[in-house]
Amino acid sequence: MRMILFSSRQYDSDTFAEANGTHRYELHFQESHLDLETAVLARGYEVVCPFVNDNVDAAVLERLHAGGTRMIALRSAGFNHVDLAAAERLGVTVARVPAYSPHAVAEHAVGLILALNRRLPRAVARTREGDFSLHGLLGFDLHGKTVGVIGTGMIGRVFGRIMAGFGMQVLAHDPGTPADDLLALGARYVPLDILLAESDVVSLHCPLVPSTYHLIDGPALAKMKRGAMLINTGRGGLVESNALIGALKDGQLGHLGLDVYEEEGGLFFEDHSNLPLQDDVLARLLMFPNVIVTAHQAFFTREAMNEIAQTTLDNVAAWQAGAPHNVVRARI
């Protein structure tokens, strides 16, 4: 079985090579992003493994299919970058990694909260310059505050449990069945408007689907408690980036932590330090002292990387055996 991994880096080749010890597939690691132009590189590969910012739209899928590709093995939980309807029409199976380490993403979200609240980047930069004053570093106790968790899948539940451990009241919003473990900790499931209005911290852990695109937009930001904190470790498209600028400028949004960004494709996972930042919205966001942006690294732990590689290859093995699992299908 031949498999090509697009947008791969050294850490991908290391973890997949180790996980491949039992499967012994022929793996090819390609640093290029997958798009209509680079799809030709996959000719002759039955399995294509894209990453989160690769383009797997209908045109790309048609080109891959013509070259012999019959499976898209996503090495991510998200699948919004894949045209699932086109894949079904072409008979191309799409499988994902539904869970790798929910603790990795949840803990990163908590890290963003603590860093923003206690102004840790500013404090570290200040002490390195010999300034040991406390002006502008005032934070607040998380204990006794309210955190809103939007999306209570595996990551959202882990995040909610951690924040409950800080002594926070947990509000949750999810169209699915309420999570028993959160309910046992005193969490309340409420409509989105109530969650936004009552939460001191709002954290996004839902998938990006048509119904959640720009879930947090200008009107939603206006409904939030003034000065509240917004954290997004889910998908960039959950938040309307342009709306963030005004909310930050007038103080409606007090803190912002992003690990994802809706225009991150072609930017994140690359070193652009020698070039001017071309994204004007992101450039403006990075100028605010109460904003922290990390480059889609929430998933990036040893445990998560090992699990991603193992599950991806297991998905390929199951598909090859005629019993595919973790398959993603178009929603009707």
C-alpha cells in the first residue's frame, strides 16, 4: 500500500515511521500543501493523507481520483477542508482521527487563559529588561467566575472538568446530549445567548460545520459580558476575525486567545519571520497587549502525535480490510 502525506514535517515522518513498524506501508512525506497544482504528486498513491490546511475540494478530489487515490486518511479530527459530497460521488473513502489527546487541546486552552489573565508574556518580557514593577499586570481569580464551554465533545468535557477544578461555574452549550460528567460537576446546559451573557470566559470546542461558521460574530460578541475573555482552540472559521478588532478596541472583549485563525492556511506551520505579515487583520490582532495567538499548536504533544499516527494508519488498515472505521460522510 502506497501512501503520501502532504504538509508533512520532520515530526510527522518520525511518528509515522515508528507507527508504521507493524503495517509496513510505503510512506512518502511531501512538504508541499495539497492543492489542485500539487495533487499530481499523488498519482499512483491509493491513500492520500492531508493536514488541516490542505485543500481537498471537489476539483482536487477529482484529480486525486483520476490518479488512483481511493482513500483520504485525515490526520486530524477536523474535516471541514474536505468536500465530503464530492468524495462520496467519486467513491473515495474519507476517515479521520476523531480523538487523539483531548487533554492536549484542553490544557492548551487553559494555558491561554492563565497567560492572558496574569499577563504572563508581558511580565516575562518586562523582567528580562530589568523591570520588576507590577503596573498593568493585574489579573483576576478564576475561582468563583463562570466559564462557558461551547461544544462538549471529548475536548470540551476535559476542558470543563479542568475549569471546574479551578472552582469555576461551568455553563455548557451543545446541540447533542448533555455530558453526564459535566452535569455531575454542577455544569448547566443553557442556550447560547445565556452562555455568552453570563460567562467571564468563553471557550470554543465545537467542530466547524455550516451551522457553526462564524458562530462568534459581531452580534455574538456584543452579547458577551463586557470585558470577558474569548478562547478558540477549535477551528478558525468559528470566529469572524474582522469583528474582533472593534470588540477589542472598545473594551467589549477584554482578552482574546487564539490557537486557530480563519485565514491561517499558507501562514501557520511555516516560518515567515523574514517577511512582512500580509494578513492585515492578524497583524492588527497581534498588536493588542491583551491578545495571544499561537500557531495551531494545541494538539502538539508527544502523546497526541503518536496517537494521530497510529490511528491514521489503523484507519488505512481497516479500509484495506474492507471494514473502514472513523469514516466521515456528507451531512444530508
